[in-house]
Amino acid sequence: MNELNLGEMQESLLVFGGPYSNLQATQAMRTEAERLGLTAEQVICSGDVVAYCADAQATVDLIRNWGVNVVQGNCEESLGANAEDCGCGFEEGSTCSVLSVAWYRHANAALDDTARQWMHALPAHIRFSLNGSRFLCVHGSPLSINEFVFASTLEDYKNQLLAECDADVVIGGHCGMPFASALQAGWWLNAGVIGMPANDGKASTWYMLLEPQNEGVKVSWHRLEYNVVGAQQAMLEAGLPPDYREALATGLWPSMDVLPEAERAGRGRKLSCESVYIPTQTS
């Protein structure tokens, strides 16, 4: 397993997921990180730099030039290996699977060899410690790069996954929605993604901050505003189907195939992402 260990971190960290080839959102994320005074070493991307939107190569170039830490997502794994599909774990014949054909073909044609080599070499996991807690950042789950883990995923199962990690906190990606789950064995966090709304009826997207405070870590989620019209125009000019282009503005996903019932019921509802506090672990 290709794993990057950042060691003991001393300062705040910013975590974001899924740039999804959305250059405008990625530019806004870098601007926001710099506004917060965070260096590239204080930023982690939980994978899927490339996906639904128009600017695959430019988004990879921006992320690489920025120099942030990146977990390999299933899209990086697939594109880095010249695979035939995105490896997202969509059920065959589902709307998500059908829609993935166009954006994956577009991204696959856009990327140069240097981008693919970078994707292939990315770590599957990133470890670090912050104020006494051990963190493991993955894309899907510690066991599978494309496993969907949601807020509603059974606590017992999350505890089982966490037990495999030698960590107190797992930061996952892939599912596209921000959340925190307090578990018997620790915590499961998801920063959400910046390249596509969270199916909450808002065009803005999400990122997460980890701030060492007293004897623990404050975790907070924040909305990212960006040039949605610019991202939509790029998708239109690229000849991509309208489904995800429209979702950038409506904040509603074109399909809910991957969602459990609880997340389906939340479609179009305002997300309430309240801060949580993770006390220093004594294990």
C-alpha cells in the first residue's frame, strides 16, 4: 500500500475533496486557502481531482503547481492506468454509470502523460497526527478506494473499518457530501467536495478545517463560492452533456443511484454542518 505519513502536524489543516475537473472551483479553493494563511503543506485533497467538469488537464496542473498533498482517488487510479472506465463503483446500467461515459472519455483524451504518471504515483492513504489524535485520510474507505461511506452508513460498520486503520479519525472522500460521525472507536469525517454541489440545492460547495485547540481538534465545514457560470461555460464549450453542467447551478445531482434512503430524502435540503470537537485521544 502506497502511504504518505506527514508525521506530527503543528498547525491548522484544510481538507477538500473532488475538484472534479472544475478549474474555477479549484482556483477559488487555492485563493481561500491563501486567504486563511495556509501553506500548501497544510492542505490535503481527498482525491478525484479529475471527473465531471471540463478542465481535466488544467485542474491537474493547478493542483500540482500548488503542491498540496493528494490522496489517490478512483479517478486517478483509473486514468493513471489508462483504464476503460472511472472505477467509481457505479452499478452497471445506472444513470451515474451511463453519464460517466462522456466525462471520462473527455478527461481521458485531455490528459498528458505527465499527469497520468503523477496520478499513478499518488498515495492511497495519507497519515498524520494533530494535537494528540491520529488521522488517516483515504478516498473511499481503508479497504476499498471506491467504497461509498455516508453519514447514514451503519455505525457498527464504520467502527469495523476504523478498527482496520490504526487511527483515531478517518477522513474519507468519494461520497460527495460533508459529514461527521462520532463512533465508539473514534470519528469518521468527510470534507465534502469542491467541484460539485452536495445535492443540497445550493451552488456553493464544501471544504473542511482542522484546528488544534486546547486538548483536541476543532473540525468545521465551510461553503466555497466560485465562478459557477465560468465552469458551466467551459463544460458547454467542451461538448459535455448538460446533466452535470446544470447541477452546478441547481445544486441537485442528476441521479441519486448511489445514495442510501436517508441521503435521498435530504435532496434539496439545506445542510447543517455544525462544528465538532475531537478531544485528544488517550489510546
